[in-house]
Amino acid sequence: MLDVGKWPIFSLCSEEELQLIRQACVFGSAGNEVLYTTVNDEIFVLGTNCCGCLGLGDVQSTIEPRRLDSLTGKKVACLSYGSGPHVVLATSEGEVFTWGHNAYSQLGNGTTNHGLVPCHISTNLSNKRVIEVACGSYHSLVLTSDGEVFAWGYNNSGQVGSGSTANQPIPRRVTGCLQNKVVVNIACGQMCSMAVVDTGEVYVWGYSGNGQLGLGGSGNQPTPCRVAALQGIRVQRAACGYAHTLVLTDEGQVYVWGANSYGQLGTGNKSNQPYPTPIIVEKDRIIEIAACHSTHTSAAKTQGGHVYMWGQCRGQSVILPHLTHFSCTDDVFACFASPAVSWRLLTVEPDDHLTVAESLKREFDNPNTADLKFLVDGKYIYAHKVLLKIRCEHFRSSLEDHEDDIVEMSEFSYPVYRAFLEYLYTDSISLSPEEAVGLLDLATFYRENRLKKLCQQTIKQGICEENAIALLSAAVKYDAQDLEEFCFRFCINHLTMVTQTAGFAEMDHDLMKNFISKASRVGAFKN
């Protein structure tokens, strides 16, 4: 499962929807738009839909996920976004689709009309397989499998690399110094562009008012130029913030340059750097760098798994790399960047690796690996002694000297006992409110307080006029005071209907007396 819970936008999705997500990208000027793919390769979008950036064919915001039907059957390989926002997506087949804001031709479709639905961009890209995409604020880059870079969109500072400052309405190959080079990585700042070639050299073009090109001056560069100060240093990847740049070398060293008013270079001060400057994160080698053109935040991950952040972090200026408690750089941007956006497409590989929790879920009621079985109502439920001992105090003692591999159980029904054992493997329950009453009885008997709370939640969610009295009776019987109060309030609020049910007519005498007495005290019978 992809952990996207740290991004506020995902609080609009249900737990069931979150469990199906395999890729996701949060974008937009306030982190209020998201695109995600599911285990079934369906693409969904959600959010404010500024300039039609959700690709749904309209500009209506949506707080419920809507499927992006126009891309049905397409597998997303990579995705980037601009400030408008506009979206550039490449499929696993290497096709490019764009949509959203287009005032500067950043969609590459030859127009300046906003794109309300994904448009396949093939001009100059036919027979090319795109393997990486990158967006600046209003321009777009793609990298092909044969190492060529194509650019289009806003070009006021030369960020398209064409040699002029005219906007570029369709994809155009970036040539000049890159003509015979094989590019392996691309990145965009707000108004600048970068390419790393297979020899480890870095080429830059576009705006350099803050030194973000690393060429030593603040003059714009309309065509690619090699960063000479990195002579002899072999760079693997580049990452661009709004106006600052980070590169990662093959030795795990990080060099930075550009704007630094928020400490985003991590040099210990707030002075801009026009040339590449090495920064020390820790003695361990760095394996990942992260930045995003819409933020002034930087992050890095070491070989040992430590994640550092610096720059603008929730409004504060962090001028030196700060060790976090995160396990990935994505969490830095979810929790500390302004806006809370993704710096890349978040992806989890399907089935390649199961967490401990996922592995345990799979083994519940598996006769092939079980060493214990429960016989309940004539049916077997398969389990594992060691897990039961770890998860439940009752089994820790009852199975201590139990050498048989069969336990007969007559105190509880098969659905209830199966749900209990499944809870020990999964931490969740899936029962009807009526069956949850039986599980509440078991949870009380075994003193499983968390399970008791889950049962009460299930019962609350399933209460209706017909079963309200039965559920109230169960709450009283099992001393579930919170549930009892909830059921009582429900009965009072639906008193006319509840008193006409069979459950009310068959109500226990003492419970009836107490109910009427308590109801009268809260004014249920006043005219």
C-alpha cells in the first residue's frame, strides 16, 4: 500500500480507496489537486480543478475521486506539472499526454487554449519513446529513450533552449551543445532547464537571475551551456527548486547553487551561490536528492536510510541539512513544503515486497502453513500458535502447554470466532452489527479492549430502528457504556418508530423499566 496519508488532500478518500492506490502525484498552487492510479490501472483525479488541470473535460472542482476515462488502458510511467497548473504525463509505451493551463503553449499542442482533456502530443515525437518528463512553471521538457531532449512552452528567459525568447508552441529538440550527447536525466526550475549526460556533465539553459544555472553570472542562457565548474566531477542526477539547484555525484556527494534566501542550499547561510558548492549532509553517501520547482525546500536520503531536509520548511528557514524522522524524501514535501505537493510521481511496486502486516494477513486461515486449528460449529479455522501468543494475552497462557493441534470451541459461534482470529491477523473486523454484538461479548470475555472499541464502532454504524433495542440490550449486558449511551440517544431520537418494533415489544422487563425511567428524565414524554 502506498502511504499517502501525510498529504491533506487524501483525507477526502476513503480507507478502501487509499488501499487501492499504486501511484500518486499531488500538485497545484495549494496542493489541492491529485492524480492517482489504482491496482487495476485505473486513473482517478480529485481537487479544485484549476484551469481544467484534472483533465475531466470541465473546470468543476470535485471532493470525490473521479475516473479519468480518457486515459483508460494507459499505464503511467512518469508525470510532472507546472504552476498554472498544467500536467505532462508519459505512459509506459512512451506516449505523451498533456492538459491544463496553456496560456504560454506549455501543453505543446500548438495552441494557447487551456486543455480540459488529455491531448496526445505527437508532433516531432512520433517514433520516439519518452522515458522522463519535467515541467517548469510554464514550460515542459521530455527525455526520449535515445537520449534526446524536447522542450516547449514559455520561453521569456530562454528556458526552451531554442536560442530565442519566443514561446515554443510544439515540441522542439534541444540541440546546440546537446546535439551529439546522450542525456540521462532532465530537471526544471521555475524558468530554467537542466540536462545530465551519460558522461556525467551537466548542461543548463534559461533564467539565471539568482545564479541557478551555476555559470557564475546572472545572465540568461538561451541555449544549453556546460557547467564548467563541475569539471572532473561525474554527476548522476539533478534536482531543481524554484530558483535553486542540487546535483548528486556518482560518489554520493551533493553540490548546490542558486537562490538561498530560505537556506535552501544548506550552506549554513542565506547567500546566493552562483557556482556549484559542495555541502556536507553526513559522512554516509547520499543516494537521493529532492527538490520541486514550486517550492524552496530541499531534501536528501543517505545510503543508511536517513532523510534530511533544509530550506523553507513550514515557513521556517532551515539553513543546514536537518535530520528528520522520515523514511523517504516524499514525506518532507508532504509535511513541510509550501505548498504540500509531490516532488515526483509516488509509486509502489505491486507484489514485489509485502510488509510484515501484509504477509500476516495472507496467512490467516491458511491450512498449508498453520500449526493449529479451531473446530467451531463443525468447521475448521486455521491459525498459527506463535502469532496467537504474540497478539493475545488469553492465548499466551492457554496455549503454553497445549500440545494438540486442534482446539474445540463451543462458547462462541463460527462467524464470531473466525472474526476474532482474523482480527488478530489484520487489526480490523468486518461484521454485521448483530454479529458484532457477539464479538463484543468475546472481546469482553478475553479483555481485548481495542477489539471492544472496534465492535462498538461497527454497531454504531449499523444501528437502525429495528435493531436499536437489541443493540441497547447488548451494550448494557457487556457494560459498553459509550455504546449504551449512543443506542439510548438513538432510541430517544427515533422513539415513535422504535416503540413500534418487535424488539421493543420483547424487551426485557428490567431494561424496559430503566429505559422508560431514563427516557422520562430526558423529557422524552413531554407534550
